[in-house]
Amino acid sequence: MPKLDKIFQFRESEQNPEAVKPFLDHLEDLRWTLVKIAITLVIGMAVAFAFQGPLVEIVQRPLRNVDPTAPARLQVLSVTDPLVIIFEVSFYAGIVITFPILLYYLAQFVLPALSLRERKIIGPAILVSFGLFAVGVLFCYFCILPHTLEFFFGYAKSLNWAPTWRVRDYFAFVTQITIAFGLAFELPVVVLLLVYFRILSVAFLRRTRPFAIVIILVLAMVIAPTPDMITFLSLGVPMCLLYEICIWLGWFVERGRLKKETTLPE
């Protein structure tokens, strides 16, 4: 695909933009990028682990708001569960803490393939990406998660069942759904960058809207931590709305680019 050619042209420097890196050098860059990402995640995980008490309280707060006695009834069914759960929660918290740095490392890897004009947009894109990721996490934590937990808690009670959950299941549900929402809110930035680099067009986005909605709903079904309809819709519907917002934002990007191209002197 011609539109993807420049993504794989890893140029050495601005002084010699046509110099292409050998493939093995590119693999070495990728290896070091992955090493830096792994080290950063470990550091973020260690920081989160050091604050495991407040972290556990944050994760349990939505359940405490549903029923103040519910956190005390969470069951530990394995000897190693407490330590494993803390490690898992620390890992997800480490992703949230280090997300801007991870984006920066990925941008560093891609930057040599971009022109000077294209590089200028990477900084703002990283800031917007982190902002949208944080908005997605907070939106899930304060808006989606409480209603979801309240629904399942009340539904179990309506069937005369005692809603006593495993600690591992509860913590996995909370962390996975919040991270999933954070990543889902990255959709506008990804689409806008693809439109900006002319890999996608607004006309293509509009033409493939029905297929995109189906793909989005399938992705929501896959990344949702539980297979229930409430969680699926709470993730799939916002992603579909974000796709529509992407089309409008992409239209503004193309319109601004067209104006610049028409005003440039011949």
C-alpha cells in the first residue's frame, strides 16, 4: 500500500532525509524501545506497589459505595491470592502512571520516519492521548463502574442470592474495565493521526462506518472483562460515539490542510 510507505522509511537524520536505516538497525531500535518500555513499567509498578494500601482502597471504593459491608465480605480462596492480586493491580496502576512516558518512547521510535512538519504534531498528540486516556479511566471509575456494580449487586439480591464475590474476580473486573475505557478513548487520536498522515480519509471513514461499528462492537465484546450486556454496551456505545466524533474532527483536519495547500504560493 503506497500510503504506508513512509511509515516504514526510517530516515537517519534531518540533514540526510533520504538515508534509510538497514532493517537490522531498525530491529535493534525496536528492541531497545521494548526494553525501555519494560523498565518503565517495572518502575511504575514498584511505585504503585509501595502505595498498595491507598491503591486497594481506591479499587474497593465503588463497591463500598454500593454496600459499606461488601468489601469485608470479599473472599480470598487461595493462599497466594493476596500477593498475586496486589501485583496485578500494581501492574495496571503502573500502566496508568507511566502512560505518557510509554507514548513518548513509541513516538521516539516512529519519529525518524516523519518529516519535520509531521514531528511537530507528535508532542501535542502525546498530551491529548494522555488526557483522553485519563478521561476514559475517570469516566469509567466515576460513571460506569458504580452503576455496573450496583446493577449486579441488586440483581443478585433480587434472586435471593448473597452477592459474595472473590477478591480476585472483583479486582480483575475493576482494573480491566477502567484500562479498557482508557484505551478506548484513544480512538480519536489514532484516527486523527491517520487522517493527518493521509493514511485514512474522512470519505473512507464515512463509507466504512457500518463495518467500523461492527468491528468496534466486536472489540468491545472482546476487551470487556465480563460477557454481560451492560458492560458490553457501556463500552461499545461510547466507542461508537467516539468514532462519529473522529469523523467530524477528521473533517476539520482535512479542511485546514486544504486551506493551507490552496493558500501556498505556486
